[in-house]
Amino acid sequence: MNFPSTRLRRLRRNYNLLDLVSETRLTVSDLVYPIFVTFGAGKKVPIEPMPGIFQLSVDQLAEEANEIKSLGIPAVLLFGIPEKKDSAGSRGIDSKGVIQQAIRQIKAEVPDLIVITDVCLCDYTDHGHCGVIDGDTVDNDRTLNLLAEMSVSHVEAGADIVAPSAMMDGQVGAIRRALDSSGHSMAAIMSYSAKYASGFYGPFRIAAESAPQFGDRSSYQMDIANRREAMIEIQQDINEGADITMVKPALAFLDVLREARDRFDTPIAAYNVSGEYSMVKAASQNEWIDGQRITLEILTSIKRGGADIIITYHAKEIASLLS
Ligand code: PBG
């Protein structure tokens, strides 16, 4: 493979040739669109750091789900913002809660849109942590029951896939057992397996009103410095019954994603998180970058890095550019 017999520019002569030999194809069927569902009615509240993204009340979801479906996006990931928060996050488990209503609404309107739900306490707790508090720490094992109950309530409302994101040890196993013993053995689990304690979640916490009121999440989410530990997290989740595993955030952790892809055979999701979205939007609003071009570059990189599924706030705006 030496010059001059090898000339890699031969296949770069025009866009048709480039397209013919392209190694990575981003398609709309790879994408999952996150939705923030809020209590009340008639609400479409803009989220300031995430231009184009809104908190929607349940009555807005029929239109939203139809639009998503018509764009060819196969799945949504739901987050709930309850009217009241308490120390145990009990609104998250309520069968009439905002998320349970949202699931029913979407499934009634567009039954074949895949509904994935985030399973975590932080949206529902007044202290903003992902589990129940004992003194100044999050109690792992007491949280497991609540995550399991929350998962069952989501599936009973119609969710296809539950996505535990609390980073409690044993959460996937606890949820699998609870689903199986309540007659939901076909409900799938997408685990946020390698979820890092990241600054990139800042805009999300404004969107979901879920910032921790004291301390941070470093006693349960992963240290950003660690790659091998992520492999243990993913392996454990697979052992406990995860159907899909996840690396999150995506862009600053592409090495972790690649290693996971090379080691494991589950479908792997990557979450192109809120901070990644906000940075692109802020820079493109200033016309410092070409937002659409950068978005396609980022999402293609995430796919090239090994993701089968990409969760992204950009899904709606780029769907029509993809096949
Ligand atoms: C819930 C959860 C978070 C995100 C997804 N699920 C916030 C957090 O852990 O603080 C972040 C998603 C994003 O930033 O887009 N635990």
C-alpha cells in the first residue's frame, strides 16, 4: 500500500464516489428523541439553554408523537416533571402520575412509536438525588425497590422499554425480577450502564428541574477518569439482564463507547446529552459554527464510535436530512 500505486484521493474525486465507499451511515432509524413532560395542561414551555426543546404537558403529546412518527423517528425517551416533589420521589410511582399519563397518551395516539422511560428518582425527589437519602448519602438498596416499582408502573402504563439511570448497584437485576414477577417478562431494559458524573448534564437539570440540592452525584455516577470501570458496569448490567446498554455522555466518551462496542454484543446506545446540544446551539446562534454540519459530524462520530442507538435532542431537526 504505497504511493504512487495507492492513491486514496482516487475515491474522493466526487460526492458519488465518496458516498459509495462511506463506512458509516447515520439513519433516522438510529435515533431516539427525548421529551420532557410536565404537569398541568396547555403548556409548551421553552427550555432556555436548549433552544428548540420544550417542556410539554400531556395534552400536547398527541401532536408531538404524530410529528415524531411522521419524521420516521422510531422511539422517544420520556422524562417527567411532577407538580410536587417529596423525599422519596413518590409521584414517580403513581399510576396517575405525569409520566404514566404521558405513556398512555402516546400509546393511544401512535401505538407503534417505541416508548422508553427514564427510571430514576431525581426528577421526583425534593432533594434532587437519584435515590432515597440516608444522612448525607444515597441508600443504594432501599432505592432498588422504588426503581423496580417505578419500572412496573411505567410498563403497566404501556412503556416498551424502561431505562434505569440512577446508577444504583443492582438496579437492573432488581427491575428485571420485578418485571418478570408481575407478568412483564417481555418488557425490555435499556440500562444507563456507563453513566459518568458529568458537567454536560447542566442544561438537562434546568429542563427537568432536577439539580441536587446538596452535594453532587459523584458517589453513584462514574468518575470521568475511568474507562476500565465502565466495562465492569456494562458487564454487570448484561449479567443482570440488560437488553441494551448505554454510554453517557457520548462525545467526551467515544473511547469508552468504542471499547464497549468491541467487547460486548448487546445493542449499545449513546446519549448525546443536553450540554452537547446546548454548546452546538449557542455557537451556531452566534454563527461561529455551521450548526447543521457540526450536528451531522457529531452524530456520525457517535455512530462510528460504535453506537447502534443515538439518543439526541437534534433528532427532529435532522431527521429529514437522513434516509
Ligand atoms: C436522570 C437523568 C439525567 C440525564 C438523563 N437521566 C440527569 C442526571 O443524571 O443528572 C441527563 C441527560 C442530559 O443531560 O441530556 N438521572
